Amino acid sequence: MEVALLPARCWFRRDGSTMKGGGMTRYYIIAAGVAAAVAVSFSYALAGSAHSSPRIAVRQTALEFFRSIDTRQYERACALLADGFFRRSQVKDRSLCALSLRIGFTWAPSYRVTIDSVLVRGDRAVVSARTNGVPGELVLVREAGLYKVLSVRGG
């Protein structure tokens, strides 16, 4: 499973368009993944008791992940990332996660997120969403009873 938000060597301009560029792409990818993981953990906690459905918990986690990135609460976003995200990415520990997000999203615009669908199968879930109209997916996995973001894929 590939973790990618943007085409290789692509930067966002402040107006939301893209331009060819260099090393900042890695930070965007890492930041989005970290934010997704933090949202998943926190959202599941907000979902309430064991009577809450997994679908609701996944949805709330995804929204919290996006919200934490948008409000620049990067430590929270990093907490919502699954251990598998760190094994697959170039960020090897959570201490570098918030720093990477901070660097990658310093000049990023605000995000409007619309959840299109949530599919839960066992300990894995896929959230299809649009961020500022751009389609993408979050893949979440269950770790220690909480859903966390494993990967972020964008269109």
C-alpha cells in the first residue's frame, strides 16, 4: 500500500494550485498521514462507549484527523497515526512527525472536508473523502482498540 498525497515533485501554491518543485512533497505526504492517524485515535475516544458502531468511530477519527491538521494541532494529528504508518514512511518516530507536519503545512490553506463513504471490514476501514473538492482516501486500522490512520491517498 503506497502512502502518497501528491504527485512526485509537486508543491502547493497558496491559491491551492500546484507547481513543479522539490523536497517539500515528502513533508506534505508525511504531514497528511500523521494528521490522519491522530484524528482516528482521538475520534474513537470521542465516539463514546463500546456501543458505538465502528463506522461512527472511523468517521469521527477521520474528521478529527483533518480537523487537527486544519487547526495546526500537529501533535494530535501524529497521535492518530498507526504504527504501520511510521514503518512504511520516512518518518521513523513520532517525535519527528509533528515537526514534519509543521514544516509541510506552514503555508497551507484551510481545508473543507466532505466524507463521501466509510467502509469497515474487520480491523480495517477505508474513508473516501474530498478535501477542498479533491478526492482521496484514508485507510485506517484498529490498534489497541482504536482506529488509527495507516495511509493517506489523494487524487
